[in-house]
Amino acid sequence: MSEPAHTNMFIAADSELAEVLCHVELLALTVHRAKQLHRIHRDHPHDDCRVIAATTLQMP
């Protein structure tokens, strides 16, 4: 059986979902919120957590 197609889920960066989900795309991510989410997701595998990737790009 083949792997299911990967889909993108877009959520607001300021939502509680952004704090618990890793495989999402963040909308309206500010520098302040990027720092918060980066701290929350800091222990997640960096190659598997889209939130870490997005927050790393957003922070100075």
C-alpha cells in the first residue's frame, strides 16, 4: 500500500494549536510569537518539526 499524500495544514501562529502541533504551516508569525513557539518546541527533532523550522527563519 502506498503512503498517503502529504497535506499542509495552515493555522494561525497565535493559536493554541501552534503550541501542540508540529506538522503545520504557521500564518501571521511575528518575531515575538516565533520566540515563544521556539521555546515550546525546542526539544522536538529539528528535522521533523515544521514549527522549529519556521520559527528559526523568523527570529533575528
